[in-house]
Amino acid sequence: MDIRSFNPPIRTLMGPGPSDVHPRILEALARPTIGHLDPAFIELMDELKVLLQYAFQTENALTMPVSAPGSAGMETCFVNLVEPGDKVIVCQNGVFGGRMKENVERCGGVPVLVEDPWGTAIDAGKLEEALKAHTDAKIVAMVHAETSTGAQSDVAALVKLAHAHGCLTIVDTVTSLGGTPVKVDEWGIDAIYSGSQKCLSCTPGLSPVSFNERALEKIRNRRTKVQSWFMDLNLVMGYWGTGTKRAYHHTAPINTLYALHEALVILKEEGLENAWARHRKNHLALRAGLEAMGLSFVVKEADRLPQLNAVTIPAGVDDAAVRSRLLKEYNLEIGAGLGALAGKVWRIGLMGHASRAENILLCIGALESILGDMGAEIKRGVALPAMQKALA
Ligand SMILES: *Cc1c(COP(=O)(O)O)cnc(C)c1O
């Protein structure tokens, strides 16, 4: 085997993540590596906390990136907050709610599933019934933006309900952070995690998390040790905590943290509200084009995520063949369906730096050309004008 340097093809990433990484972020990644206890690096860590507090809209002191992808942020929340025997209500309306249930079980907790159909938002009425039926529940866990279906749930209302019944909340905002409003303090979220590679458009491998005082109190009063040494917040805080002298816990992924820092600086320069508005505007343009072509959305309008568009695959069209041609002929990646929606939908991401007019143009043009070529029943020649009208 003749193995040489790896040079990836240049793709446009419009799937469920990773999304297109901004060139400024790639450049930050290539800066010289320094020691993780270097005073200059500690300054960067302090700035990262401030930038993440802005992104999460929180004043929580414990706000930091876990040194691993979104799934590790999820696990950090569960291993620290769930003790053996704790009853946890898990709202499930897609793939990621299912992973939350797995986490509860592995922590020795007792999960109670509140299920909603895939493609719909979490039903507050069902959660309320479950809270009334399980007065001993300690935590409610939910996914804000279900990447597997493109549905967004009303986290503010669900958290309020959980609190009214004395429960703490764990919220997954891996796909929502930076794309749609996430307001940790205003909504009262107790523990939250996200990911670097979706609407923050950073490289994968980091999971921003934040915990409020109520969550920390539960962690401090644990009867048992957190079973994960790496994710035990009591230990991680010695590394990321303020005021105290930083102690070695693990070696932070130094260059990836440069990248996250740059991603958050870009977000701050644009402004959160402007980023949300851009995601919404570009979603409406993509939607105008796709609907003009004759394609339809899976999620009802009020619950649609602007950054993750689940579209029904037209009858008779070969799902894998279309995605493979998009990649080969146009260097364009879109996502396949997951779980209950596998083979039935495409998931078109407009996340972070990928949420741009030229990407929508490429996606609509390429889809029209390939679907037309395959003899699918679509309307031709109307999608681009519809998209341009929506953007104007
Ligand atoms: C992508 C995603 C995750 C997992 O993140 P990884 O970085 O892939 O580990 C968790 N939850 C949701 C909603 C996601 O979209």
C-alpha cells in the first residue's frame, strides 16, 4: 500500500452535521500548539467560557466545552445528575431521545418514556400526565432540536412544567445552538449540552455544556461517586474552574479549542439574533424552491427547524442513488433518514456557515437536475425563481 498525506475532497456539507467549517476556523486550527497550562492558553479558556455564556445566554459559572463530541456532553449531564434509582422522564420524538433513555439505564436510573410520533414536537400535555403519574420523578430530559426528524420543541414551556413538578431538566441543544433561540437562564434550563459541528460550524469533537446552581446542588449532594472518572464534574472543575489554580485533569484538545474560540467570535460578531434570522431566512428560501419543485416537508410548519429540513423522498426515487450522485457530481452532501424515517426522507442541513444563499442555489439546482434525469415527477424550471423571490 502506498500511503501518503491525506487530502480530502472539497465538499459542501448540507447534512445533519458536520456543517461547512468557516475558513477562519480552519485557519485558527492550524495555529501553533502550546501547553495546556500555559498562561496564554488559560486566558483562552477564560475567554471561551465568556463566549459560551453568550451563546447559551446564561450567567452559569459552570459553562465550558467537554473535550469530546456532543454524545459526551449528553453523557456528562446524565452521569453527573442521575444516581442509581433516580426516576427520569425522557421525552422521545426521534433518535436522540432514545439515546437519553440508554444513558439513564446505564447510570442505574429508571427511565419513563413519553413518546411522540417522529416528526412532531414534544407534547406538553403528555409530559404533564407523566409528571402527575410519577410524582417521584427527579429529572425530565428532552431534545430541543430533533436532528433525526427536523422538529423543534417548546423547551421554555416543557421546562416550566418540569419545575412545577419539582424536577430538574436536561436539554439537548446540539443542533439548535447558534441556529434558533436557546435561552438557558430565561427558560430556566438546569443542565444543557450542545455540539461544535452543527450551527457553530466548528470542527467536530467538542461539546459545550452548562449547569446552573440547582443542578450543581444535586451533584454535590450525590450519595455515590460519578461512575465516569473523565466526566465527573467535581474533577473537571479543577481544570476549567475559575479563581482556583488550574490543575491537570486531562490534556485539552488545544487546537480544537482555538477553533471553537474562533467559531464563537464569529457568532458574536454576527450577533445571535442576526444568526437566528439568517437561518430562518435561508430556510424559507430553500423551502420555497423545494415546494415549487413539488417536494414536501415532513414536519408541520410551526414546528420546523430552519437548520434541518426533512423532506419526503418522492415515490419511486432511489434514495441512495440520488445522494451518491449529489456527492459525486456536485460535491454536495445531504443527509439520509434515520431510524423510523430511514429511506423515507432526506435531511437537508442549513447549519451555521452552510446556511448561505449559494448553498441553497447549489442544492436546489443539483436536486432538480438529478431528479429530472431520473424521471421523477417534479416541476422543472420553477424552483430557482421561487427561491430567489424568497431571498429578495
Ligand atoms: C449530532 C447530535 C448529537 C450527537 O453529537 P455528536 O457530536 O455526533 O456526538 C446529539 N444530539 C443531537 C440532537 C444531535 O443532532
